Amino acid sequence: MTPRERFCAALSHEEPDRVPLDLGGINTTLMVGTYERLKGFLGMHELPTRLLSKTWQIVGPDERILERLSIDTRYIFPKLQYPPEPSDKQTPSRTHQGAVEDQFVDEWGITRRFVMHYYEIAEHPLREAGSLEEIESYPWPNPEEYLVVEGLRDRARHLRENTDYALVGYIPGSLFEQAWYLRGYAELLMDFLLNKDFAHALLARILEVRKQNAEIFLREVGEYLDVIQLGDDIATQNGPAASPALYREMVKPYQAELFGLVKGRTPARLYYHKQAFTTSSQTSLQRTSLPCMRRGRVMEGGEIRYFNRRRSKDLLVRIPPGIRDGQRIRLRGMGAGAEGEAEAGDLYLKVRVRRSLFQKIRNFLEYGGISAK
């Protein structure tokens, strides 16, 4: 199979000749530091490091690395052109290796400050806003000014006509997430309950910008894509950010309008990133993870203590010898019951085996028959 055939077969729930490999997307790439270590591990120190996102400090892997790792996908990204900072807000740049600015203002007017590995939000510009007039008067970004698509059509056409890779496009598409970036997380959730008109007006205005993003990008490359990616972190690692009912009332209508526009502009399948954990009140199953275990402990089997938050007590879980990373263990009757059900469901525990970054890379290379040197 070619990479594109393999990728599309998997999306169609058909068995490919091997698992498709993806690297280089907004949610499937590496941060700068990790990428530098990977280049060193592969003996490719000389390769340039190209940022995909200044905010998140993630990279677009070099074509030579994608070929080395037998990656089946190639990504098409628009570039973001940030507005110049007012002179009274400019701060000196850092001087250490891989220097970055201490802070910058993004296209939405949000001040971001460099913390540890990427740029965290330093100021929510609409935190103190209280009226619909303040939303209307806010200096909303114009995608025609900051979304750079020059050359994307030629690149997408070349990849489609001269290579066998699956093409994945990405456009900025968050609605809920962008709303709290502007408003503040707690403030937005309170608006969902106490100030719904304000929340609806905010999301509607963000939607207009996101629709413009989609129109501009897909006008250039929509016909060439196999998949288009959008994302919105509507969940946390422990559960949904809001109840399913509140999500359906406050967020879903805006997502539906955006997704409808996207599907009308490209034959590509829609890939939606939603963060770590979502659930439905209709399910009686609860999924979670065991504490990460050492490889030797897994091979030997035995018992491990797991704290069940829902029941506020420790469970002693028996691990069968030789269990593999990603496998699940079912505990009957220890999960959550669906609404209106008295009987509890089953609790599914996912096994995770602790491995270092370089163990993961080495295993991947060996599995794919690729030499690390």
C-alpha cells in the first residue's frame, strides 16, 4: 500500500498493511527541546528547526526525518503573522541558547509570557468586560491580515500530484478554548450559567473569525486534502469542562456551524481534537488509568494499589504476568452508573508501562526496520 492508501484504508475501517504513522501535526508533533534531542539521536544535528506555533513552541519536522521514520502523512499549515507590539510594551529578548522573547501579544490581543517551555496567558483582555457593547467594540482580529497562505496551494498540489502521502490540513478552529483565553476560564464557565447572553455573543464573534480562517485556507488547499484538523479543548484530564447539557446549549451550535462550513468547502474528512477526557451521561462505563508501572513489574505480574476517586477508597488490582502497554483490566461493578440506573457499571483500568523517551524512539525505529545510525 502507498502511504495515502494505508491512511485512507484505516479511516474507512479497513485493515491496512500496517498501522499508519503520523507525525508533524499541531497535536501530533514535538516541542523544540524534544525535537533537538531527536535530531541528535538520529545523527541529524544539522537540520533546521522550524516552528509551527510560536505560542506552543512546537515544530514542523524536517522532511528528512519524516522519511527516516516512514511517516505516512504530510501537513499543510497556514502561517500566523503576529501584529507588532506597541513600543511601550516591548520587552528585551532573552540571550540564552534558543532565545525567545519574554512575552508577546498574539493576533487576538492576548498577552502571553514565556514559562518553562511555551507561552502561557499573562492577561485575559476581556476578563473585566460586562456588557455586549464591550464585545462589539473589541479589536477583533482580521484573518486577511494575519493568516498567511501564500505558496500553500502550490505545495498542496505538488504533494497531491507527485507524492503518495496522505495530506492533512490544519486551521485554527477553537471556539470554547479561544473564548476562555479572552475571558478567563472561571469567568467563562460562570457566564455559561449566569450571563448567557454575554457568552453567546462572545462565541458568536469568535465563530465569525474562525469561519473566515476556514474560508481563506480551504479556498487555497481544500480540494487537495484527505483530512482537515480542527481542535477545541472542551475537556480536562479528569472530565468534561461542562456538563453535556451545558455543552450542547452553549458550545455545540457554534461548532456545528463551523464544521458545516468546513465540510462544504472540502471533501476531506474532519479530524477533531478535543483534549483528554470526555464522557456522556448515557454511559455506564468509567475509563481511567492505573499508575504508570515499571516494565519489570509488568512482566512479573502481581498486585498494585489504585485509589478510586469516585468511591474514595483504595482498590487492590491483580495484574496478570506479561500484560502489555495499553491493555485494559475490567473490574465488574466498580464503575459509575448512568443517570437513572441504580446498578453501577464496570470500571476499566488502562495499563501504562513507563518508558523513557529514547526507549520509545528506539522501539519505534526497530519496529519499523530503521537504523538509528
